[in-house]
Amino acid sequence: MAATSISSATNKLTDQSPPLPLHATAARPSAASLSFSNSSISIQKLAISATSRDLSSRSSVVSALKTARESEQASQPRNSDPEVKSPKPTILVSEKLGEAGLDLLRSYGEVECLYNLSPKDLCAKIGEFDALIVRSGTKVTRQVFEAAKGKLKVVGRAGVGIDNVDLQAATELGCLVVNAPTANTIAAAEHGIALLAGMARNVAQSDASMKAGQWQRNKYVGVSLVGKTLAIMGFGKVGSEVARRAKGLGMHVIAHDPYAPADRARALGVELVSFDEALSTADFVSLHMPLTPTTNKLFNDATFAKMKKGVRIINVARGGVIDEDALVRALDEGIVAQAALDVFTKEPPSKDSKLVQHENVTVTPHLGASTKEAQEGVAVEIAEAVVGALRGELSATAVNAPMVPPEVLSELAPYVNLAEKLGRLGVQLVAGGRGIQSVKVVYGSARASDNMDTRLLRSMIVKGIIEPISDAHINLVNADFIAKQKGLRISEEKLLVDSSSESPIDSIQVQISNVGSKFESALLDNGNISIEGRVKDGVPHLTRVGAFSVDVSLEGNLILYRQVDQPGMIGTVGTILGESNVNVSFMSVSRTVKRVKAIVAIGVDEAPSKETLKKIGEVPAIEEFVFLDL
């Protein structure tokens, strides 16, 4: 890209302007909102009925929650009596919450605790409240949000998971959702260590044996932890705390996490390794990964077959990451010697569950966060988040999208999908166990750098990189926060290019530094993975891979391969795809020198089978290839 730099200063996450606050430009039903789902961006109309008067559009960014609250107060009849104050926000707590959290809430608003409400009763009451705090038992459905008739501004989930809250409905109806993701960390780590030690010494089994009147010392001989290798799968907050404690027990700790900062791992004396190396070398495997489409039943027959015979498994994360039937088979075959489980695919599991009843399995009923200290911590954390949101402050634990000015949406809407696709594509090109730590984004534009707000696009790139393997919900509010948590540094550069100034963006380039690549042709001379894209007729296109120009629509799936430039190659690959009933949507060929090397990008509607991809890779003239799921 021929360009002249107009701003070479990087905007690093540790030194950047605050994230874009919630903003309401109008309180009319046509106000626009950006809705972030797990897989796509959709521009939707937002019906806002929380206020009874219009809010004037402002050029400055203003918090929607604060503006709405002030507007509501202004619409109330004024009283000349100085003793009469504006009404306090009303907060409904539908499940038990620690007293420390309740005290904090009462210091700011009127709190009502109504437990065990039926869905019908909740819908009947919700219209009276500005905020709702739930745990996992209350289902906050679309019907609940609609019954609130715009009154409800914040839903607080006292805990991490938000499966019981309809995020899409919350976003459409202008309600912020916050959670409490950090207070349970130590409790979960301690429970993981308790299961690790208890399993190694058969504590649960020998206790049950003695209570049955038996004395079986020879049967319950355990194994020592000192010198054993513990593989931590998912090196986030809980995984890191487990590592600290396991090191204190004299264990050798390794970890697999594509986003774990290498410096943090080194500081803890932990070696980051590949997924397969972790499986093949570990004596104990402790799971701390989120449940996502990528990790669902990740531990299955094939995975267990790669493990050292006699391995022991601990899971205090999410039940669905393990194929429970496959685990039973691995236990019966002796591949897995023991398992200690706090979580299950279905909770509670059936009484006749073969896994629960297995003699080599220790089970607890999802107790990871069940300590008095953790419960109080969660209560305080969620209370702080809810009060902050009611005050109009941005919460780092917000999990759904804020409103943004319609003029920003209308101009950047064609590019948000491109930004997410480039992030999603880039992370799939990364190889090795070091993880992504540094990403540079270069925006080509005909406009001056000070006339372009790229925070939305940066958030979408972060979303594309992180969300496929994380349970985090990325949006404008929390993108930078989550990136910091993952040790991901984003820098930005804006280049002046010779293009139409009517479009805010000409191109977006994403460079990933200090990583290996599954596709070496995507590397620049400086060793960075580099991909670039443009929007053409409203559709995102991949226009450059490494130093090679391509032109392929970022829809469906993508096959990239490098070949010897010779006649008949397109027909050969096309025939393989055709015989497998895989439809080609786009194809682009870029070559260095005639009859030497060429890069081919093929867009396909369906994901080819492993057999089909193997056939493509076995074509003699193809030197490397990669399949990318977009």
C-alpha cells in the first residue's frame, strides 16, 4: 500500500483515552444501537422508553444511563421544598446476596429483596425497578425486559456466567448487563487444589469405605504430587492461581493457553507449551478453559488417546468441555486413572450417571465459588458495578453493547464486519504455544488522522481475535479491558492514502508480532503475520496476505495455499472440491514471478471434510495450505 504516514504514534492500551461511554442521542424509538452477538454484528433499531421526554443530540459523548436518569428526574414535578430530594433508584434483588453488597446498594438506592419469584411474578414486578440483581436461578428473558417497559436500566449477574440473561433483548431494549467475574477466583483455585490432593490420596473413597465399616489400607494407596507434571489448560485468573499453589506442592507446572502472556508464565515458573505437548507429558491435567464452540467436548476419545496412560484429570471450569461418555471409556480402559469433577454437562447430573457413580471419580456439586469469603466478594463486586452503572459510569464488567451515536454507526457499519473478520482470520494463522501478545492495526484513509474515531473498529478486531476461544462478550465497553487481561497489546497507526475522502476507511491491515504462522506466506520480511482487507460494495474482502495481493470475499470459509505456478492447478483443486460437493464462491490467484510461486485464495460455502483437505494438501505442487473458518 503506497501511503504517507500522518500519525506514527501508537495508541497503546496502557496509555489511551477512556473507552467510548454509553451515549443516547435521542430518546425516540428510532435511536440506533449496535448489537454484538457471538458471531456477528447487526445494526438494529432500539426502542427506548425509559424516559418521557426527548434528549437533545450532543456532539460530546455522554453516558446513556446517566442522561436517562437525569432526564427522568427532570420530568418529575418540582417541589419548592428544599427538604424534598430526587427519588432514589430502585433495585430488586431476586436471589440471596451477601450483606456487604446489600449495604452498598442501600447506601445508594431503595432495595427490595424478593426471592423465589415465578417468571410471571417477576414480569409483574419488574416495571417498578431501575436495576435487577440475580444469580443463576433467575431467568431474565425477553419477556422480563419487555415487561419493564423501559424502566429497567441495569441487570447485574452476581457471578461469571450470564446464560440466564437474554443479552440480545437487553441490548435491543437499552438495558446494560454487568457481571462479577473476579471475586470467585481464589475460591475456584483452592477447590481445584483440594480436588487434586484429595483425588491423589483417595480421600473421598477411603472416607466412604470407613463409614461403611471397612478398613482397606492396601486398596487406597495414593500417588505423591512432588515432582509430578501438572498441565493447566487455560492460564487465566483461576489457572494462574492453581499454578502458584501447585508449585508450592513441589509440582512441575506447564500450561497451554494461546493468549497467556509469556512474561506472566515465566514469573510463576510455568512453561507454556502446545496443546498436544501438554496432553502427552502431564501426570495431572487441570481444566480452566471457558465453554465455547471451540472447547465444547474438546476432551474426547481422540484427546484422551494422546494422554499419558494413568493421567489424572481435574475440572472446576465448565462441564461441557469434557465428553462425559468418552471420559467413562477412558477410565474403564485405564487411560485415565482418576478424575475429580466439580462441574458437569447437565447440572445436576442424573442419579444413575455412570460418570458420577464410577469408583475412580471424585465429585462435588459445583462448589468452586462456594466459600463465605467468595460469596461476600461477589456481592460487593456486583453491587459496585450496578451502582456505578446507575450513576452513569462505565463498568469494566459490562457484557453487552452500549448505544453509540447513529452518525458513527451509519458511517462505520460497513467496516465493523471487516474488522472482526480480519481479527478472526489472523488468530487462526497463529501457530505455536507462545500466544498473541502484540497486534498492530494500520488504517488507510484519505482523511486526516484527527478526524477518524477508530475505537469501534479496534474493539471489533479484539473481538475477532479473542472471542472464538473465550467466554468473554466483547464490546465497546470491555474490549480494551479484556485485551489487557489477556496480555494483548494493541497499537494503531493511521496512514494517509490517495482514495476517496467520502469513505472513512480505505483499508485495514492487521499485523501480529512475535508468533509463528501456520501459513508462512502470510509473514512479512519483519516476521509479522500480516493480512489486509477492504470493503467492496458493502462486503468485506481480503486483499492482501503477507506480501501477496489477493481479492476474495470474507464470507463462508477460506482456503489459502501456496503452489508452484504451473498450468492445471486451479482445475485440480477445483475438481477435488467439486467431487466433495464443496461450492466455490470466490477465487483469487497472486504470483511472484511467472511459473515460479503463486498464492491462491478460495472462498467456499461449506467447510470441506478432513479427507478433502488432506487431498488438497497432497497435491504435489502445493507447498503449504491452511483452512480458515470465518
